[in-house]
Amino acid sequence: MSSWQKGGVQEHSTRPVEKSKLLSILEAARWAPSSCNEQAWRYIVFTNENPEKLKKAQSVLKDIYEYARERQS
């Protein structure tokens, strides 16, 4: 069952994540196993440092999410 089928993330917090914690999470993800060691994942981290870019990125990701959900039907 994919994350799309599970419904994805349901809650969000506006509380900032400490940079050291974020780097630790990303490092753990980088070392996670992948099929045939392909390591095909990419990570994008958004911050509030540039609100206009953040808003644009959120809009694009929302469109992609909705497109993917429609394709599953």
C-alpha cells in the first residue's frame, strides 16, 4: 500500500524544526535501504526564509499531489 493510498500526512505543525534535528532525519533517510540499491529518492526542504518561494512550492506540490490522486482512480 503506497502513501497515496494511506492518505499521506494528515497533520501539520507550524513549529520550526531545529536544523540539527532536520539534518539528523535527512542523514537517516539517506542511509535507508532501497530496491537494488538504486537510491532514487530526492529530498526537498522548505523553510519560511523566503515566503514567496515557499508559497509557490506549496502550490506546485499541491497540484502534483492532486494529479497523482486522480491518476490512481
